[in-house]
Amino acid sequence: MELGIKSLPTEVVHRIAAGEVIDSLAAVVRELAENSLDAGATRVVVSLWPQQWRVRVADNGCGMDLTDLQQAAVAHSTSKIRSCEDLGKIASLGFRGEALHSIAQLAELEIVSRRVMLSEGWRVVFSPQGQPAQIETAAIAPGTVVTVANLFANWSSRRQGLPSPAQQMKAVQAMIWQIALCHPHVTWQVWQNDREWFTLSPGVTTHQLLPQILRQVRLSDLQEIKVEVMPHASIQAIIGLPDRCHRHRPDWVRVAVNGRMVKLPELEQTILKVTARTLPRDRYPICFLHLHVAPDQIDWNRHPAKAEIYLRQSSYWQEQITQTIEQALRISPANLPEAVHSERVGKLLKAAEAQGVYATSRSVQPASVGQEAVETEEDTPHPLIQLQAVAQVHNTYILAEHPSGLWLVEQHIAHERVLYEQLLDNWQLVPQEPPAILKSLSLAQQLQLQRLGIEVEPFGEQLWAVRTVPALLLHRDDGVEALLELSWGGDLQAAQVATACRTAIRNGTPLSLTEMQTLLDRWRSTRHPRTCPHGRPIYLSLEESALSRFFRRHWVIGKSHGI
Ligand code: ADP
Ligand code: MG
């Protein structure tokens, strides 16, 4: 702000996305709150009187001296950029110098401000042209209070085009949430009709903010990760652990760039793609990504409200995001989950799986370890957790010990996850002799099998021979059922899920310690170890810290007992 507020040269005005940005109460809140953040505020108080179309935003930012204050609502006047060259290095949220001017035209605008270090504050009321109409000294702490009243009073058509003021409060709340998530160090206090409406406490990072907004989400349901990519750029991701939380709409798949939530459909699609097959059907992840990139990588002038941007090197970012999310969802010592709530423990134990009925051909053979690409500690950049098989419970759960707790891993779905990722990486169709013979296939079923690359040929009256099958289904006793299942439809991924599920080791199958260890080793190195491709949680963790709390190990009962 040292620069002072100046009018922008005409050539700069021509290069910025012109347009009316003030179209609702939420837009007023956005513009004023962003000005507060640009002024370095750490505390922002928003007061709303929707029925009066009135908004006040007070901050503890740097404030303005009288010269700047008089200039603040003049068209295209800003302290944030000076020239066309500056458009390539925008580091502030505002830069067009339009907001206060537009607000002055559409409402009554009053600003009270005191520059830090100055002993005096000023109150200025602006004319609809953005000129100071009234000036007087004011007693105020350093910072700025902007009051906007009677918005659109002389623009009745605008008011008519909007939902009722009360309904607009939803949009206002969503707007404040968005801004707060991008600036977690700020305290927000929001009032409605002179009553406190909600507050957001600051956090070291966004991680602490999200549970204040999504009430049903706990801090421990979220994984946070920050990854430095190329020089001077980073990705910060807050992602809901797929075995703990998800939503019925993709409403929390969000991307922010340099302090502002934006729509970047390519990146949102990437998030959905990476997390597909880790969640139950028709459920969506909670994922908030904040990219910090060099200002010259962004063109903010795609949209008047800066809600859409052009981000250079989009495919580079898609790749980085994929890796970041996978890294966040792995089970590594760095991101060990806290113990799950005990009611969860009860629920999960009750849901003991029905015992399997298939005679299985074991595919978890210790001998196969050598052939599988099991990652070792040395060649992975993110060390995997040490897990040691201790016992099998009910022929269904593997009891595994790790340095700070113990886990119950459900053998069938852990194996299903392993096989599914293997199939994704390598969907192999192999010849089968003698062929499998299928009866009474409809035309749709034949076409579906062919779509999956499986060859089907007539073999007689209402009989078909299948001579190539997915490698995992080769010579299985239930091969015919498996092929029929695949013929009922679904895309290749669905077929891979079905195949993995069918061939994974059944619950009810006794396993030796070596077999269990092999399975654990393969499972922990999968890309998405927390859930199976249907979205079911794979393991239940009992962390040592929770166990010691439960058994009250901190009690000092008596020295004589030797404890
Ligand atoms: P822009 O934010 O694009 O610069 P605005 O019309 O929103 O344009 O604001 C004009 C100028 O007024 C800003 O550049 C800034 O110098 C000053 N200003 C606005 N709000 C505040 C505030 N809360 N604290 C300090 N300065 C402010
Ligand atoms: Mg602004």
C-alpha cells in the first residue's frame, strides 16, 4: 500500500476484463473482504442487515490516509498495480480499482479509516460518482470500516432479479467460507441483524478451518499435505480420508489459486478421477486444493469476478495433483491416522462378513512375492508403514502390528484392492483351452464381452465359446459365472472391479502367517490402501495412544504393584 492510490492509465484499463462485478450482496462482501485481506488484515468483522440491503466490513488492516481515502472510489483507481507490465505479476486479490467505484454508484458508500502509525482517522461519505461528499475526522482504531447501505435502491430491476435478501445470506456465507479457506490465518466474525451469526477461528493451515465449516467432519478425518513443485510453486491439499468421509454431491471438490477459489474444471475432473473407485457409488470426495503459482502463470482476466482463470501448463498441474493426492492417501508413518472413534469399532466388528462359499484357488502365495512389483523401503520416496502379521481372527481379519499400534485388516477387501490395481495397470487377456462354454447369451451380452476384448464365437445351438479370458480368471472353477457377470454390462473399470472382487481371497479362508504377511506387504504398497474399489474401509486402526488412554495406563495405582 506504500504506493498510494492512483488512477490507472487507459491502456491498462483496456486490458482488464471490464464488467460489472457488483451483482448481489455476496459480491459486495467478496469485494470488501478481499480489500481487507489485501490490506493485511488478520481480523475481519462482517455485519449484515439484509432487509436494509446493508453490509459493513471492518478490518484491522493497514488503513488509508486522507489522500488515499479521497481517491479510493474514483473509477479505475488502485494502489495495487500501476502499468500493463504489472498485470503479469499480480500478487494481490484486487487490481482493477473498480469495486469501490461501482459500489458508490449502486449504493450509499461510507468509509472510515485510519492508517497505521497515524494518530487520526477520517470518515468519508462518497457521492454516486465516487467523489468525497462529506469529510470529517473520526475516532477509530487503525484499520478500515466500509459501510454499504441501500444497495440497488435506485436499480429496482437488479433487486427484482435476485433471490430475497434472506436467501442471499446463504450465498454470503458460502462466499465467506471460500475466502476463509484460502486465508486460514484470519479470524472472521459475522453478524446478521445485530446478532452474532458465525465465527471462524484462525488456523495454522486450512486443515483447522474445514471442520468449522463442515460440522460433521472431524480434524482426524482429513489428511493435509503440502508439496513443493517446480521452483516457487506448491500444492496444498486437504483431503477427506475415503474411509471416513464423503459427500453425496461434488460440492467440496474445490480448487484455489493464489488465495482465491476458482473454477478450473480440468483440475476438478482430475481430483474426481484420482479418487474414483475409492468411494461408494455416487459419493464424492472432500478435497480442497490450493495452488501457489508464480503470478505470470495466471491470467485473471478471463472473468469479471475472477471466478474463472487461465492457468498455464494445465496438464503439468493435473499430473502433479494426481501424485499429491495419491501421496496424501497412502498409509505412511508420516500420515498415520488417529484412532477411529470407538462407536465405529463396535459397528465394524458387528459387520462380520458372511463366510465365503467358494473353494478358492489361493492367489496369495508367498512364492509370488518375487514376481510382484512390491515396493521396498529403499525405492519409494515415501516410506511405507511397517506392518507385521500377528494372527488371523475369524479367518477374516488379519491382526497386524505396527510400531505405534495394531490394525485389523479385512483379508478379502485388502486383497481385492491389490488385485484391482494390478488389473488397472495390466488388464491382460489370455487364451483359454478348452474354451469356456456359455449358454443363452443375448446379443447385448455378446457385444458387451467383445467390448471388453473377450472373444466370443457361436458354438452350437444357443451355445457360445469363449477362448480368451482375463488372466486372473484363467481355469477357475467359477470361470463361467465370472464371464456371465462381466457380460451384464459396465465399462472396463467395472469389469476390473468385478474380476478383482471375484478372485480375491474369500473371508473364511484360513491363512498362514507368511500368506498374511505377503498380503499385507502387497496391500500397503497400493495407491489407495484405505478403501476397496466399492468404497468399503479396509482396515480398522487401534493406535497405541488410544489403547493406553482406554486402559487408563496413566493412572498411578500404587508403587507396590510395580506399575
Ligand atoms: P482494487 O482492490 O482493485 O485496488 P478497490 O476499488 O476495491 O480496487 O479499492 C480501491 C483502493 O482502495 C485499493 O487499491 C486500496 O488501496 C484501497 N482500499 C480499499 N479497501 C481498503 C481497506 N479495507 N483497507 C485499506 N485500503 C483499502
Ligand atoms: Mg478491491
